[in-house]
Amino acid sequence: MVKIGGVRQAVLINGDRTDNPVLVFLHGGPGFPMLPFEPFSESMRRLESQYTVVYWEQRGTGKSFSRRLDRKSMNMEQFISDTREVIDYVREFLNVDKVYLWGHSWGSNVGAIYASRYPETLHAYISTGQSVDPFQNERLAYEFVRDKAIQDNNPRALRQLARIDTIPENYTLQNALTIRKWVYRYGGIVYQTRDARPYVDLREIITMLTTPVYSLGVRINLLLNPYFSAEELWEDLMETNLLEQAPEIEVPVYFLVGRHDIIVSHYLAEKYFMELSAPRGKKLIWFEESAHRPFSEEKDKFLQIMKTTIPEYQIRGFSIDQIPVLP
């Protein structure tokens, strides 16, 4: 546990070699428990042979939750400040000048804004499930589910959608959770195994409640406060727009985008990529058989890109635009 922003937060550093480049991972959610899952996944374990990976459970999440946590500190600016402190801590602890920053989903909001403000601390910014404008994303997800439900003749989904008010000031977290359930059903979160894996996966719940990574107190907090971070950050999240908040990033930028990602719109990610000013270069790499998590759905392609494409400019001095992209 490391004191970040005045609050004890969980930071785990894993890797096979001390001379590997350092990769700081910003998890999604906001508030989805990360430590019982990501460090034990095949993708991340294999990634640890290429990078020293920094796993950080953000304030309000998992081991970084406390009933004494000031709810007023749950805002975007505080998370950006926390990210700066974590990266500064890692740079000093591991004796490196710069790190790679990888933001996923909610974490890509924080990551892009951080990269736009503090490029001097980064080798590059990498994103999966790049969020851009969360409310517009919700609107597109609503339309996706509506269209699929009509095609599928799904009256239950249509009844639930009819109860949702899509006016920004009336749109709620509960509305978003309803839409998320149907986006999952129609392949916009997990693409390849959506029919074999239920939306509410009891295996994940059992893992969270039995993992030795978490104390009994942390497990109880997860049961009592499952949406703490999402509820507290909801207003900030709905007001986020990276086209305005991070229009330029002065380090190499890599968007790794699932072609079927609906829960965080691949359309908006591509639009942001096209408009983003990136003087050091930018690349958008499509994952044709993935939705929201290309690093698990197409792990071999993801790992190859992380091993070769992303560090290539640094190792050989190429311009980012000269680097070939895997098909």
C-alpha cells in the first residue's frame, strides 16, 4: 500500500526482468476490482516478460476503498493527480525517467488527459477501449441495443429501453447498467465468447469474494458498495469530453480498438483519433475479432504489438508512421 493523494492505495509491481521498460496500467470501471483478475490473466502474465507492469487499484476501488474516504475527492482532477503521484512514485522506486502509460475504458479518460498534461513523464500513451465522450457513448449504445432488439423481436429489451430517459440531466447510472446488460447480450462487450459466458458471471463474483488478495473487510466492502466509484464519479464522467480536454498529446499514441466495441464506442474512438493532434505520431490498430477487451480476446496479436510495434520507435529511432502494423 502506498500513500497517494493522502490516501493509502494498492500498487502491485510485477515483471520478469528489472531492465524491462515500465508499463503503468489504468484499469476501467470506474471502480471494477482489478487485483483479483488482471495480474493472474494469461495476457498480463505474458506481458510481464516484456514489461515491468504496475497494477494500481485507484481510490475507491478494491483495496484502495475506505469508509473514511472523502467522497468529495472522487473527481476527475483528483484521479489525474493520483496518476501523477503513482507515476512519480514508480519512476523513483524503479529508477526510470519515463514509463509507458496504458489506459483501459474508464482509465483511458484519465490516461489521455494525463498524457496531454505530462508528456515529459511518458515514452508513449496506449489505450484499449478508448473512451471519449461518455454521454454520447451511452446514446450510441442505447441506439445499438434498440436496433438489435427490433431486429431480434425482443419485447423485454424494448420495454426496458422505453423506461430510459435519454435527456442528459435525467440519465442515471441505473439506466447505463440496464443498457450495459443488453450491449453484452448483443456482443458489444465480449465478442467471441458472448454466448458461452453469462453477463453476471458467478465465477467472477466467487473470485472476488474468495481471493486471498483481498482481506475479509475488502470483500465486505465490495458487497456493500459495488458501485461506489461509479456513483461518485457519475457527474464528472457524464461531463467528460476528450476532444476538449485532451486535444493534443505530445508523445506517441497508440489506440488498440476492438471492431465490435459498443460499450465504449469504437466510432467515437476513431473520431477522436482522427482529430487528435499528436506531433510525435499516432496509430490506430483494429482488432477485428474483439469488442471491449482486445488484450484478452486477441491476446496473441495484442502481445505481439506490445512487444514489437509499440517500443520500435524508441529502440530503433523510427518515426511512428514508418512502423508496420500487424494485420
